[in-house]
Amino acid sequence: MFYQLIQKLNSLQNPAKAKILQGFFKTGIWEYWEGDIFLGIQVSPLKTLAREYIDLSFADLEKLLYSETHEYRYMALAILRLKYEKWDENIKKLVFDFTIKHKSQINNWDLVDSFIPYTFWNYLINRDTYILYEFAKSENLWTRRIAIISTFAFIKQNLFEDTLKICEILLNDKQDLIHKATGWMLREVWKRDKDTLLLFLNKFHKIMPRTALRYSIEKFSKEDRIFYMSK
């Protein structure tokens, strides 16, 4: 089954699209994803294949996840997401533990954003979230992004405390991809509870990274955007 999936993935590769993606995802020397390899496959056929290979073993998923090929890693996470959504609590726990063990391979923003809020961190609703705070203080960019993007699962349940606390931890982060993620999550809070976000902004807007602030107030009126962007 594993090698059959690999053959199908390779048969879908598009060199022209791959070249575009390697530029878009910054795979050059000293860039975020230096050395990442793309096959140039669209997301839709990847999701179709994931449904076809949902029974792939965790051992084979680990092989995919440790590949240098981006779409292989995406496929592993897509299958894990399906396993989580379809099966019982025992499988959810297996997916959770597997993700903890191999989180270093969730190492691109699309991998984080398409997997983490819907599976791994959904598992933490109504459970102890201490691990989020450990991740938020990690030296690894992607682990920190996992920490904040994970709280999207909580936001959807109108639970905002962890989002706000982790955004506060990340206020002085040096990476623009973290600023974008925190701004995005704060904007999601605003969609559900405007007063909660306003309390946060009134306390921190003068010291927030400009990118995070700009993302968080994207839906504000022009006058309010000017007010908050002005120090």
C-alpha cells in the first residue's frame, strides 16, 4: 500500500508547478524552507488520495513525514487528520501522541495550518493545555506557530484565554510568520467577541509587532485601524 501511494504521488507531479511552489515557499539558501522539495501537486488530488489511503499504518505515515518531499509530508498529515475525524478516542490519542513525537516534521506554514487546529489541538479542548506554553517558548519557529495556531480549535468553542496568553508570550517574537499567525488568531477572536479583543489591544497595541496588529484589526473601520496603528 505504501509504495503504491508513492507511485501515485509521483505520477501526479508537475515540474512547472513545482518550480513556482519552491519560489513561493522560499526554499532557497538561507530561506525558511531551504532544500524543501516539491512535486507540484494541487491540494485537491492530495485530499482524494488521503481518503483512499486512510488505512495506511502509523509506521508508513512516519516514513512519509520524514521525507524531504513536501507533498509526502502533507499526505501523512492529511491521512492523520482523517483518522482523527473518523475513528474513536483511542485513535485520537494515538494521533495526538504521534504528533507530539514527530512535531519537528510539521515544518511549513501550510502543514501547520491545515492539520493542527483540526486534529491534534482539538484533542486538548477540556484538557490541560500546559504543553501549548512550552511550545510557545520553543526556539523552533514551527513549534511556536503550532502553539498559537492550535488555539483556533479553542476559539471556535468561544474559549479565548489560551489564545490571548500565548499571543502575549509571543509579543516579542522575531519572526514575521509568528506575527501573522498571532494577528490571524486575534482576528478570529474579534469575530466572536469584539470586547475581548479590544481589551487585549488597549493593553498591548503600542508594543505589538506591526504585522500582528495589522492582521488583528484588518476588519476594523478605517478610523479604528488608524487609531490602533498609531503609537
